[in-house]
Amino acid sequence: MVFVILCGLAFFIHTKRLNPWVAGLCVEVVQIVCYILLITVKQPIAKYIFVMIATAASQSFFAIIWPERIRAARGTTTAGLAIGITNASCQLMGIVGPQIYQPKFGPTYRVSYVCSIALLSTCLGAVLTSWFFVAKDDKRRAKENVQSHDIVA
């Protein structure tokens, strides 16, 4: 499923029909919707499908945003820091996950799903903030390039 999501989004991003930031935000929103449905739905088959979609979306997010993070990071040190922070956040998922999905929250895992929604909402805010600052920096660099081109010409 991850392969299908990534290939579909990559096609739309590559053909410039979809902004990578918008794709990443959509993936996060899909995860939030899946967790909300996991809280409300009682059918085991439906729960399995929503868990599968949420898990696939979570694994797709970093691959979609990765090129934008590297593009925004100028210089070797900044790119290294961006890669390190991204890897650290991935490792954090491996630490936090077992804590919020303990057997004591089962069999419904409502508390776990609510915690996941809260973490995903925080991630959504962080992605929006990152997009704002990257877009602001892109505009500033484009303005500098135009001014330096005018001086040369």
C-alpha cells in the first residue's frame, strides 16, 4: 500500500499537479481521519483497514517531504542537521509508539488513538510552520536573484 501511495503522489508531484507540502499535509490529514474512524467504528475488518491506511500514510510522509527539506537546507552543515533532525523524529516514533499502545489501553485503544491524533495534529502544525518559513525564504532568495541579475545586466 505504501508503494501505491508513494507512486501516485510522486506522479502528481513530478508533473507539478501537486505541491509536495500539500501532499504531505494531505497524508497527515488522512492519518487523523483514520484515527478518528478507529475511535468510532466497531467492526474489526473496518478497523484493520483504517490501521493499514494510517500506517501506510505514516510511512509515506517522510519520503514525500524529504526532497523539500533537503532543498530548503542550504550548505553541508544545514543539510546534515536537517537529515539528523528528520532521523531523530523517526526514532522518536519508535520510542513513543510502544508507550501509547500498551496492552492496558486495549482492546479498544481509544486513549492510544486520541494520543496519536494529538501527535499528528502537532505534526500538522509543524509542517505548516516549516512550509511558511521555506516559502518565505524562497521568496527572499528569488528577490535577491532578480536584484543581482538586474545589477549584472
